[in-house]
Amino acid sequence: MTNNVVRYKQWISKEQRSAQKRQKPCIIWFTGLSGAGKSTLASALEQKLFELNHHTYLLDGDNLRHGLNKDLGFSDADRQENIRRIGELAALFVDAGLLVLAAFISPFRAERRMVRELVGPGEFIEIYVATPLSTCEQRDPKGLYKKARAGEIRNFTGIDSEYEAPANPELVVDTSVQTLDQSVDQIAAFLKARSILKEA
């Protein structure tokens, strides 16, 4: 089906776009259980990056399921397709020279590896938000764990669907033992060490 589709070579490169924005583009990928604090962390980090004059965009799982991925359910196959589409989108944003913050449960190692392979070396930073299931279930901000325990939701990650924790993430953050500010500072220090974060 793709035999007649030829990739168009753009006149402006990723390197030129990055140089214009004076930043090193990458995907900052937050993975973890529902309620772990991924979206909150990503939003707080984006605010900090914005204040440092970085060009960013935040991709959030719930938001994309209202639009781009609204046709997908929560079977393993649909979860994989969900992440495949998000990965392709995030890679385009990196090509545009942006810092992409992506907050997704993304329960399977294979799909996270697939996204990593869409971009260049050092352009995928996996942050494992390792908040324990007991804490996530206690928080239950959307009431989803309660519904899953009652059998009202099927294929819920951490309950009746597996979560494969990252084997070698670039960074591990546990929001059950540190504050939001401490977590953001931890990530910012890491990004600074990688020469991604601009000086204040």
C-alpha cells in the first residue's frame, strides 16, 4: 500500500529548527501507573521550562483520547496503537525542534522502546514515576481503581492488566516520598546535567 508513497525531503532540517530555538529537542516520557502523578509532574516541569524560555509541548493521554485516539479502546492491541500514534506525533514535534513532555501509563516496555527508536540517540528520556500501587489506589483521583476493583472497568493497568516497569529508565521519581517541587527539581537537575535545561 505504501509502494507509491515517497517521503518528501523537507528544506529545513531539525538541526536548523533547533538552532533557531536555541535548544536541544527531545521527548521527556513519563510512565507509571494511573494516579502516580505523571500529568501533574509533566505540567509542573513544562511550566518551569516555559519560564526558562524553552519551546515545549505537553502530550497527555486523556487529552489525546478525546481527539486523535478517540477510536481506540483499552485492549492490549489498542493500547499499543495508542502509543504508536503518540510516538509518531512526538517524533514530529522533536523534528520541529521542541521539547516534548509525554505523560502516559504506557504499560509495555516494547511500546516505550518503539518510541525511543523513532528519535535519535539521547532524544528519548524515560522517567519512571515509580509511585507504588497502594499510593495510587489511595489517591484514585478519577475513581478508576474503585471501579476496576468492582469489575466495572476491565483491562485496568495494575489491577487486571500488567504494568511492565522500565528496566533502565533515565530517571526514577517517586511522588509518594517527595513533594511536587522536589520531584521537579530532581528532573530539572537531570536535564541540566544532560545540557538540555537552559540556565535561569
